[in-house]
Amino acid sequence: YGSRPTQTTCPALPNIVTWIRLFIGLLYGAYLGVTGITGSRGIMMGAGLITFVPMLYVEHYLKTDIESYNNSLMFAGAPNAFAFMCLVWILLHTWNNEETEQALGAAVAEIALKTAEISVDDDSGESAAPVVEDSEF
């Protein structure tokens, strides 16, 4: 607590912050995937957690001299951690919703099949949009 690190006393702090952000991304992505939360609420909350929680730790708990790091701490590893959070979220959500994934795959395959039939049957040379019955997607 209050160790006041600077660039000269702790040059590895940006790497440490990156690993903290990756860990937060893993935990929050797993939470989102297991609970089934979807939409922008999870994305915005994840971006906030990944970006600001490590900075609160660095600034208020460690009392770091941020200027000595030339702003390399502010977003160190944030894009990577956000992508990792999304990856974990998508993987777990997909594993928990296999029937929805299969229904989507069947609907896409049906559209692709109808598109292929139209392009083969059309002798006029003009392309026409496929007519697909309403589905849940």
C-alpha cells in the first residue's frame, strides 16, 4: 500500500497492469457467458471494468506517479483484455446455447441452398434475391 512506484523503481508496472486486465477480462467474460447476459450492457460494463479498475488500484492504492510512465499505463493491455473478455463470453455463451446455434446454422444453410438453386435455375443471367420464409432469425 502506498509504495509510490515510478518508471525507474518499477519498470514492469505496465506489464503487471496488462496481466491484471487480462485476468479481469477472463473473470468477467466467464460471468457473462455463464449467466447468459447479452447486449451492450455487458460490453460497456466490461470495458469500464477492464479500463478503470486497474487504474484505481494503481493510482489510489499504490499511489503511482503516472506521469513517469508517459501515459503507457492508462490503456496498457486494455484492447487485448477486452478482446479476451469477448472471446470467453462468446465461447461460454455458445456452449450453453447449442440448440440456438444449431437452429441458426440450419437457417443459414437453408438460405444458402435457396440462393444456390436460384443461381442455377436462372437462365436470364440476372440475379434475383432469394425468397425465404420467416424464421426466428
